[in-house]
Amino acid sequence: MVGNGIAIVGAGMIGAAHAAGYRTHLPRFAKLGATMDVVCDVNVDAASKMASTWGFDRTAADWRAVMADASIGIVSVCLPNFLHTEVAQTALRAGKHVLCEKPLALSADDARATRDLARASSGVSGTVFNYRRIPALADINARVANGELGDPVQILIQYQCDYAADPMLPHSWRYTFDRAGPGALLDLGTHAVDMARFMLGDVSEIAGAVSTISICERFLPAAATTGHGHTQLSDELAIVDNDDVMSALLRFTGGAQGFVTASRIALGTGNRVQVEVYGTRGTARFTTEMPSHFELAISDDGSPAPFRRMINRPSSPSVGTLAPVPHDLVSIGYAEGFGFMIHEFLSAIAEGRPFENGSMEDGYRAAQILDAIQTASEINAPVSVNWRD
Ligand SMILES: NC(=O)c1ccc[n+]([C@@H]2O[C@H](COP(=O)([O-])OP(=O)(O)OC[C@H]3O[C@@H](n4cnc5c(N)ncnc54)[C@H](O)[C@@H]3O)[C@@H](O)[C@H]2O)c1
């Protein structure tokens, strides 16, 4: 038996998004009896700050002690990528409910082992694929699934960020292959690849992929940093050995093709996700820059069709009564979508059912595609996606 305490492991940038999600949605699950219990981080100050900001009872520095603590039942793994496998697997073995940040692991083999443990666990588990909960993207997904766009032909996904465009941003775990894995590919491409699978299903082949590093070294920080924050720099340079930009051409099992690109140095983009889905009857397109709607063009006879604005409504997927202002055209952005995902995780726990939409299986399947993209870029040749159960 595990208790009802919630633990956030990793008090950095995304740990705060998890904390905000639990703080916003936990009151809806009073019967669960869960409490905002502990924030764990080796950086004691970061843990204390997050605990006091979001109302957690205590802090911890040793994640192993948190996993061994029977009073903890719900764990958000918000650590650097290289720690996901060990921490998520330890939490699963301890019988806890586990929501693990993307990427689920640095490799498909590790992701598969985590997926296997999740399968054997009676707890609820999932991979953080929060973009699935953006209402416009969930809506497009539903329309693709019900055939409104006809047979899928093509998908274009761009995940463009500029968080690393400044060469004076300090070096961190994100810029080393052994701790982050491939750079933009695992940091941003993970979401893009999951979005591609979410919309069009499984991928059979990476027809080609390119990855490049533009800023080849960065100064090490002189003080602790989180997220993409600046801090005082030391005078020691360290090598950046993972990609700043990646692009891949995908062939889907169902016959469609896709193009996925991600950059962490695309100046001016902030954090922009654009998705375009083309089918034999229509096109849907969405950008996070205009989060209150997506656009849809449908033509039954192939004649030119204008794009219609499909606005967010309370009846849009995921929204229901969850939006703080349940009214037409009220923007639903990153933070709300992230909270909707936490709500779904808590719902699955409360109802004793699987968290399916962003599962550990989805984390593993994305990892298989990401491995194939990395290999295709290294050998500069097509790579089949190795669909191992
Ligand atoms: N879902 C999303 O949209 C999204 C967005 C950003 C980041 N992420 C993911 O979240 C994870 C964390 O990213 P971040 O930006 O929050 O990183 P971060 O560097 O801001 O925070 C990581 C935290 O982990 C702590 N930490 C490191 N080693 C530790 C250990 N052994 N024990 C306890 N604490 C330890 C660090 O001190 C730091 O506070 C990454 O896997 C990243 O891919 C996801």
C-alpha cells in the first residue's frame, strides 16, 4: 500500500508547471485524500522556494528517500533526462502512481523497460505529452480520427524555440549528449514526434534526417541555474555535443508522409508549435501563437475551400468545466493544457483506470521513432522504425 502524498522530484522549470497543475486541480479530488506533500531537489533552495510558492508541506534532497517513503503515492518525475529511467522505474517498483516528464528515457530500450514495469504495476502511469491536452490539437485529432479530413496525406510539425539562441546562456545538462540525449530532438522533437503519432498513427520509416549544432561550446555557470535561465558565467568553456536543430522526413504506416522539425535557437519564436494536417478532404492547421482557435478547410469535391476559424469553446475537447473562464474564444494556452493533463492523471487515479492519452506506451513508441531519427541523421540514410512490443 502507498499513501496519498504527492511528490514533485525536480524543482526546476517544469516542476513548477506540475506544482501549478496539482494546486489548481487537486481540490476537485477531495475523496482521493491526496496532499501536496514534498518537493525534492538536490538544490535545497530551489526545493524550498517551490514548496513555499505552491504550498507543499516539506522538502527533500534525496530522491531515493522519497521513493522509499510509503506515505508518498503520487510522483511527478521532473528531473533532467538522464535521471528519468532510474527514478521512474524506482517509483514504479515502489507501487507509486508515476507521471514522468518527456522524454521517457534516453533510448528506446530504456523506455521499453520502464513501459514494461508500468504494465506490471497496478498504479496509474503516464508520459508528459501535454500538447495532447491543448483543445485545438485534441479537436484536430478527433476530426482526423472520425474521417472529417478524409484520408491523411501529410503532416507538418514545427517546434521552434529560441531558449538557446543566446551563446551566453550557460552550459547545462541540456547541452550534453550523455545527460540530455540528442538536443533539440529529445527536448522538443519528442513532443513533435508524439504529436505526429497522436494525429496520424505509427511511423514505419524515417526517410531522412538532419541534425546540426550551431553553438558548439558554452561557458559553464558559476552558480546553479534552472530551466533556460541566465546566471553568472565562469570563464571555463564546455563542449555542446547535441543538436541545436533537427529535421526528419517520416513515412507513416497508413501511407501518409510527415515532416517534423525542431530548433532551440530559432530567434524570435519563443516557444512555438505549429501543426498542419492535410487530408484528401481537408486541411487543419494550428499555431500556439494563436491559442484561441485553429483553422479548418473542408471540400467535398476538391474545389477550393476557405479556411474557417474553429474557436475554443467550453465544449472543445478537454475543456468542459476545467477552464477558469468557460466561454467561447477564451484562449487556452500552455499552462491550462498542462493543468488539464494533471487533472486527467488525478482522474485516472481516482477512478482506478489507466491514463491512456500520453501513456508509458506512448512514451516508448515515441522513443522508438526518436532513436530511428537519430540513427538516420548519423548514417545519412533511411532507417526503418523497429516496432518491438
Ligand atoms: N513537458 C514540457 O513541455 C517540458 C518543458 C520543459 C522541460 N521538460 C522536461 O522536464 C525535465 C526537467 O526540465 P527542466 O527544464 O525543469 O530542468 P531544470 O534544469 O530547470 O530542473 C531540473 C531540476 O532537477 C534538479 N536535479 C538534478 N539532479 C537531481 C537529483 N539527482 N535529485 C534531485 N534533483 C535533481 C536540479 O537541481 C533542477 O532544479 C526534462 O526532462 C525536460 O525535458 C518538459
